[in-house]
Amino acid sequence: MSPIKSQRQECIIYSRVVGWLTPTKNWNPGKASEFTDRQTYQTCQNNN
């Protein structure tokens, strides 16, 4: 095994669903598919 692969760690992605943080790897296929379809938005902040 190469030295680089032996130093890697799994990256766990969490998503907030109704106030709870859950790891996406535990989701059923339907929920995982919905997650990939999501769009992110940025809101502007008014600094007055």
C-alpha cells in the first residue's frame, strides 16, 4: 500500500434535516438522490 493511501481518512458528510445533523452515508437511496438535487443559495447581508 502506498504511503499516501495509508494516511487518508474517510470524510463524513453531514446534512441538517429538520434540526438534526445526520451523516449522508446512512440515508436510503431516495433521500441520497434528493440530496444531490439540492441547490444552495447565498443571501446578501445588509451591513447598515
